[in-house]
Amino acid sequence: MSFTCVIVIVIFRRKLYRSFPALTACSIFQLIKTTFLHMELALGIALLIYSYSSYPLKLCSIGFELWVVYEVFKTVFEPYDALRRSWR
């Protein structure tokens, strides 16, 4: 969780949130999700209720991570004209 905090701080200090919106959104979501789930466990919520909140959050997390992978590949392969033509 501390590494994610460092990533979010670096993104906002260098104003990269417009260049990498998926990474920014995913990092912030991970921080919120982790904090929320740890608070649920600390408060002693029943494991059934914890699983009802944990699994949908994990599913959303997978969606954000796939968005980050797409954004990275789009950014890395953007200069290659042959690959750009094959995507269209």
C-alpha cells in the first residue's frame, strides 16, 4: 500500500495524471479499496459481508488493471506505424 501511495504522489507532483489516466485511476482505486477492506476487517465485520464487498471490488480492480495494460501498450507501441495500421 505504501508503494501505491508513492506512485500517486509522484503522478500528481509531476502532473502525469493527464498523460496516464488509467494508471492514476487504478492507483487511487487500489488505495481506496485496500483502506476500505482493512477497515472492514478491523471493525470485525462478518466474513460473509466482507466477501460481498471484496469480490466486486476485486472484479473492478481487474477491469482497472486491464485498462492500465491497454494504456501502456498504446503508449509504448504508438511510434510504430506498422502496428498502428494493424490496430485499425
